[in-house]
Amino acid sequence: MYRLKLHKNLTVEKWKTFGRGKQLLMIANELNRAKNLVQRGDRDEVLMAFERAFELLDLTIDVTETNLVRYELLRFRELLAQSYLESGSHGLDKLIKVLVSLDKESYKALT
């Protein structure tokens, strides 16, 4: 795992203590932040929110032991990367829904 740039006080060991549902909700929080920044037209901050989400997502992928779940997280990462390259201009609501649907706990928290 590479050295964290945006979450300097976070370690893999600390991230493991959070359940997958909480991990996904924290990633979703960054994406929600990006969605709000898109509406304000602050492109640089939108990209920073995406980068924070990527960092948390990569941590989640790194600590996930189940191959099927890791596969789905990697597929989600591809969708997130596509949205990032498009400057997060659209589809963030759908991305958040897809992300939280990967775990019962996070899904229940947002429904």
C-alpha cells in the first residue's frame, strides 16, 4: 500500500477496525461532497473530493479479503475513475447508490 497523502493520520490497521458498511459510507460522504461542489462549480475542490474518495476506496480494497467483494469494489473504482475524468459532472447520485448497495449496513443507513 502506498503512503496516504490526503488522510495522513489514517493507517490500514485503523481502517480495518471500521466495518465495511462504515467504510463505504465514508467513501460515499466524499462523493456526496463532490456532488455538492459540482453544483457550486468549484472544479478543483471536486477533484480533491474524488481523490479523497479514491484513497479511501483503495484502503477498502486493500483490507477486503473476500475476492468477490474485492472484484465489485474494483469494478466500482473503474466507474469512479470514468466520472473523475469527466470532472464528476454527472452520475454521482447513481455512483453513491451503487457504492452503498455493496453492503447491507451502508444500504440500510441510506434508505
